[in-house]
Amino acid sequence: MSRIHLLSGVAAVACFAVVSTSACAQSAREFNIPAGPMRGALTAFATQSDQQIFFTSELVEGLRSPGVSGRLEPTAALDRLLQGSGLTWTQSRPRVFALQRTRLAAGEGEATEIDDVVVTGTLLRSSGDLASPVVMLDRDALDRRGFGTVAEALTTLPQNYAGSATPIVQTMNSDLGASNNVYATGVNLRGLGPASTLVLVNGRRLAGTGSRAEFTDVSALPSAAVERVDVLLDGASALYGADAIAGVVNVIMRRSFDGHETRLRASAARGGAEDLIVSHLAGHSWSTGSAYLSYEYQTTNGLNSADRPYTADGDLRPFGGTDRRTFYSAPGNIVAFDAATAAYVTRYAIRPNASGTAQGPADFAAGDVNLQSTALGADLLPSVERHSVYGRLSQGLGDRFEITGDIRYNHRSNELATAANAGIFTVGRANPWFVSPTGAPSHTIAYSFYRDLGASRTQATSESLGVTIGARYDLSAEWTLEGYVSGAEERADFGATNRVNSRFLAEALGNIPDDPATSFRAAVDGYFNMFGNGAANSRAVLDFIGGGYSEVHNRSRATSANILAQGPVLRLPGGDLEIAIGSQARDESFETEGVLLLSTASPIRMFTPKRERSITAVFAEARIPIIGEANARPGIRALDISLATRFEEYSDFGSTTNPKIGLIWSPLEGLGVRASWGTSFRAGALPQLFDQGGVSPTFLTRADGSRALTLFLSGGNPDLAPETAETLTLGFDYRPRRGVAFSFNYFDTQFSDRIARPVNENAFAALTDPNLSSFVRFISPATNPADLALIESYADRPGFSTLYPTNTYAAIVDSRWVNTGAVRIRGLDVSARHGWPLYDGLLSLDASASYVLDYETQSTPTAPVRSVAGLLGYPVELRARTGAVWSRGAFDVGVHWSHVNGYEDRLGTQIEAWDTLDAQLNWSPVAFPGLRVMLSADNLLDETPPFYDGPTGYGFDPGQASLLGRVVSLQLTRRW
């Protein structure tokens, strides 16, 4: 991790900046910046001068600039803009300015020292331009997008695929077997999986989240304390170690703050999801240090599936889809198991009379069926209550030594309604409510408990804590030594209540004798009536059978100790050859325990022993300036080579060495060309290796269209080998004196031995997808004793349900972790921006897009290679965002258009493109210094997401679209 002397990380260049322009000498530019708020003037300066300028929001709050016009050197123009403001500037490297306050003492001007910031993508302090592309979202850009949290902003990046590790993907079960039980939000760059994107805070790792701790939760940070977010779109294991395969997200927190800042943001969508965020930031700086503390509170109402017509009841025929309702309903259906097809077929629909219960043969409809959605009444977005705290302290001791410390804490609780229990049950004459249309002594009934018990209730709590203590010592004017120790812990607790206990149900049905260990007596308290309309049972019976529950408690920890030395070692004709060398020791651990009361008379306790891993590493980086300002020549204004390598030793995987090579070349003024190549490495997460095996029943469609009861196997795999990757990026940045600035990036990432669960990529078609045939075993326990014994051998595994007879399973699907074959993704990132004066203001245009040329995957080393770009469950071929912001005086107005390309589902059906329009209005009233008002409307035209005939009965794809529709928000920010 390197630091350079800058005040903070706000680059005033529209919505983002790609950092890679080569150094070049200053030259006169034409400026036309009207008088007005300092923030807008600096934004205009960055656009018209093609320079980067760094400043904190509070530094310029309430200040005004006299403006500037004419042809001037950028430094002279900046001087005029800052005239009388009490601000001055420094230039740490070419084309990069940093602002600071001027302090007067004894009549002599004295500038305050600029605080350090982390530079993502290098370990070196004076790194110059980078060989890898970095997208920067500064504080101003985050605010202008209108989002309430950093997690929301990252989810909408064109390079991010939101089809996994988001709350709505978890609630919709569109990623079967996902570990996001606490409804966190991860980052999934390039669609390579959230575990392949390394998320850092100030360059330091966090503990993992969810039931397997395999990704980092970016929604756990107080957004008001965030200064900027850097997204490195390149593999970086040589710099940061394992997991940095698809890229790195580095959340940079504010370095210092003076005074108070209060934020209030309220937003709402049609039908629910009202969101309120309140935060306060207080800080103080003194001559040798600074400290601040930030607190943020968020409360969000949930959104139910009934609030949108295409998710309400599972019948998607009105939208051009399929009726996804099933025969699990109330009233229920009499069904029979067909051994020939290994599927249940409906014989009679139960149609209770006016009494609310079937009383004779006339209350049954032969050959008919009652249909109901299995997810009726479920929430698609959970209710949220979040408390986040972040604090930082820095103190200088003498001229050379500084110590820093920070602490972050987050507590988030979620609650939501989930699918009610349903199943197939046998009822006989021992039940006084039993009635038969044929005179049979018993019947098998498919039944849903939704109308009896309502939806199940799920509660989830995520609590995280991180502490870092660091120090830096200036060995000389050019060499520094810095180190830190850090610890992070994440607790993930989740559970479900209002669940049917199948043993209690058997007792209430009269299928087994009363259990003396329970207080319930069917003859006294009543029998469960499965021949009713869903409202035919007493509260005593419902309380008894609905007393099932489950709860799981996970803990993930990560600690590390790091040291880094850096500085120049040799003066070359092109400049100083700088190196950075360091070492790291890191420990990770994961443990889990839980309690189940779903199929037994007493709770079952589960416990997985604590698993630990130790990693030690040594690493180095060098930057070799071949050509610089002193020896430039035509066609080669600058030429640098960067080299990095990292050696890591794992306590359970052995060792790995990962190099990275970069090239930065400036052939002419305004043009920078870059290239990088490197390897990356990721060992399987501890739960992926040691997760306790479990099973779960589900119904999947077979080739003949029938739905087969299938047993899903899940769990860890201690034989996993590490996955490796090779990454290549090529690109250029063109930034002329006038005209459009343009950036281009080509990326190519290749995986080997990728750790994944191939079945989950197309779980609902696991029985028909030939690429998954090696993970599927068809069985017939009704006719084959060996198959029956196999199913019964799983009866003691967590998750096994007695709601289904063991002889009715038709298949076993293995969705455990494995090393798959190769994965390769290639594509292009492009961005452009331009600004010019318009109507006494400044109009700035910006555009960005990510285009996937190809995404190839191989489910096993012997399986055929498939091209899946533009296929459901993978990134679409094109995502883009473009728009304009016009600033004048105290106002600026922005409009942005977002595009998601059309794609296909697994059956080849086209899913339409999705285009939305966002608008923002910002106002800094002169009459109220320090106040900023932001009004935003996401999806201004209230576009409905493209229809997808989802097998879950939900008519849209959460990986590519949002069901919220128009979301209007108002944010008030006041600096005190």
C-alpha cells in the first residue's frame, strides 16, 4: 500500500476518472469559468485544464470563487480561482493538484501539511501514472449519483454484475445455495464471483460475511465517512495477495475533518421500500494531529412480492409467461405417486363447502387441481435497521513519526417474510377430519400452510468490528517505513420461525401417538384438518405445529501485521528508480454453530469446529523510469516499467508466487498508453473446504416436463485445489488540450481450477442441462432398494425433511464445491468526457460502458467449453451509462441514461434491453452557507424491468434490473 502527500481523494472530474495519463509539461489552456461556488469552479477547472484536483468536501464548503477567463497556464488559472479563499495548492506529481488551507502565523504565510492518502494499484508513494485502470468515485460523485450508500453506487457500475451477493438475489432464490443469509451486498466485478473481488478499507482487509464468509459486505460502512472509492479493474495478487483476481475495491475513508456535518436522506418507491438515513460527523484538527467520529443510522421498510403484479402470485401468463403455481395449496390436492414417471400427479382437488371443510365426496373435484404460488406473501426486499460507526485518530510525534488508528463498527438487522412451508403428507382415518372421495383408508395430500400460519419469518443480524493501529517513520527525506496491525471480526446470525415441525405435524394429524414429552394432546387440543380451506384449525393446533425454528451463528475473523519500506535507490536518466519492499503475516478463522427444531421432538444442535489458516507473505514493487522529461525524444515523451511480485506461504495450501509487469508509455502530449500482465491466486475459503455437509429437497423439471422431487447435496470439499488466474490489460487514455477526453481498456482474464458450484449456475434446469449431467444421479427408490437405502442414508444430515416420503425422490444433485475447468472473459471498457461553457455555466458530458467480447466457461475439466456472454446468470454483453451535468452558480442539474443490453434465458427466449433515466438537482443556497440540497429521481420514467419467465414465479431477473421503479430521494447536508 502506498501513500502520497495529498489532502484527500476527491477528483473533480464529472462522475469518475481513469488514472493512467502520462506526465507531461504544463501548457496554456483556454479557461472560461464564471464566478460562483468554489466546488463548481474547481470542477470546471479540472475539465478545462484536463488536470486532477484533490480536495475534501468540507474544505470548500461555503466558499466562492471569482472565476477566471482567458488563455493561461493551469497553475495561474488555479491561483486566480483560489484568490481570497484562504486556500492554496501543491502539486505532488504532474497533472495532479491538492488543495489545503493557508495558515498565517507572525505575519508569515505557512501552509498546513497535506495528509496522506492511499493510492490503489501500487505500493509506491510517487507512483506517477498506473499501468492498470482505476475507476475513482469521489465524495462529490457519490453524492451526485443520488445513492444513499456506497453499496448502491457500486452495484450500478457497468463492470459489476449484481446477479449474486445482493439481498434481492437471496430473497428470490435465484442463486440456489447462496451464502448471503444476512442479506449483505458484495461486489462481483466481471461476473467472476464476489469471492474473486478483493474489498479493502484504506487498503486493509475486512472479515468475510454470510454463512461461508466468502465475500466482503460493502453495505457495512457509514457512507458519510467515505472520501472516495477506487475500483481497480485488473488482477492484483502481486500487490494485495489472494482474492484480487477480478479486481480490487478500495474504500478510502476521510483522513481528517474539522467541525460538524449532518446528513438527512429520505427516499421512497411505489408500494414500499421507504428508506431513511441520518448521519453526523464531528471532528477536530490540531497542529500535530486530528480526530473525528462518524455515526450513521439507516432504517428501510421491506417490499413484498404482492407489491408488484409480475411477482404477486406466480401466474406469469398475463405477461406472456408460464403459470408457475404448483399443487401445494390450501385447500390442498389429493395426489398419487406415479412410479413409472417418479412424479406426483393430482387425482382430486379438495373443494370445501360453505362450512370451510370437506365433508363428503361432493367436496372433491376429480382430475382438477388447486394451484398456489409457493412464495405467496414473501418479501423481496427485507426491512433493515443499521447502525454504523467509524472513527479515526492521527498524531504526529516530532517531525518524522506519526501514529494512526481507526475503528469501524456495524450492526445491521434484517427481518422479512419468507415462503411458507409446504409438502406432501399422508392422512388416514385416525384423523377425525379425514374424508375420502373413494372410500380409501388414507390419502396423500399436497398442502401449503400459508393460509394457516402465514409466511415464515426470517431474522438476520450482521455485526462487524474492525480496528487498525499504524505508524509511519520518515527514515530520510525520501525513504519511509510504515507498518500496521489490524483485526476484523464479522458475526452473522440468522434464523427462521413460524416453521412447521414435521414431527409435531405427524402427531397433530394422528399419524403417530401423542408424545408424552410435549404438552399437546390431539384428542384434547384438536387434530390438524388438512381437508379445510386454510382457516379450519384452532390456534392451539397451529401454535403446536408451527413451533419449528432454525438458527445459525457464524463467526469470521481476520488479523494481520504488515510492514513496508519504500524510496528511491538509483537515479536514472529518466528519473528515480523507486522500490517498495514489505512483508505480511495474516490469520483467518471461521466457526459456526446452530440449532434446528424442524423434524424432531427436541432441538438438534449443530457445531462445526473452528477452522484456522495462517498466511505469511513477502512482496516488492519497483518502478523503472526509462524515459522521462530529461531524456524525452520524439515519439517517447515518457516510458516507465513497473515490476511487482508477491510470495505467499499458506498453512494449508503450500506456497505461491505471483508476478505483475506493467508498461506506461506516452508517445505524444495528451496520449498515454498502458499495459499490464500478471497472475493471481485464490485458495478456497475455509467454509468451502470444511463446511458441514447438508441436504435440501426441491422440485426440478425433467426433460418430459414433469417435476421431480430432488435431493440437493451441499457442503465443503477438503480436497479443493487453489484456483489460479492470468490477467492481461491493454489500454490508452487520450486527453487533448481541447475536445473530448477518451479512455479505452481491453481486459482478458483466464481461470484455471476455478472453485465453484457448477450446478448453481443453472440449478433449476439441473436435470436437463447436459453440461451438468456429471453432477446428477437419477434414482428410483420406489423400485430399487439400493436407491432407497441411499436416500435414507442422508436422513441424519442437516436440512433433510420428513415432509416428503423417502421413496418418492427421483434424483440426487451434487452442488458441493469443486474445482471446475477453465473460465475466460474478454472485453472492453470505454469512457469519455467533455465540458464547455454554456449559458453562463458549464455543461459536462460523461459516458462509460463495459462490453463483454466473450465469456467462456467449462463446468468440469472434460466438459465442452461454452460461450455464455449474454446468457441469464452471466454478465450481459453491454452495460453503459451516459449523461450530462449543467452547473451555474449555486445550482447544478444532471440527467443520466443507463442501458442494459438484451440477453437470453436458458431456453433461448430473448429478454429485452432495459433503459432507464436518472435525474438529479443540487442546490447550495447562498443565504444558508454550508447547506446543500440534493433531489434525485432514479428511473425517472418508472420503467418496468424486462419480463423474464422465472421458474420461481417471479417475472424479472434481479441480476440485471430493479423492481423498485421510480425512486425519489431528498438529501440535506449541513456543515456546521
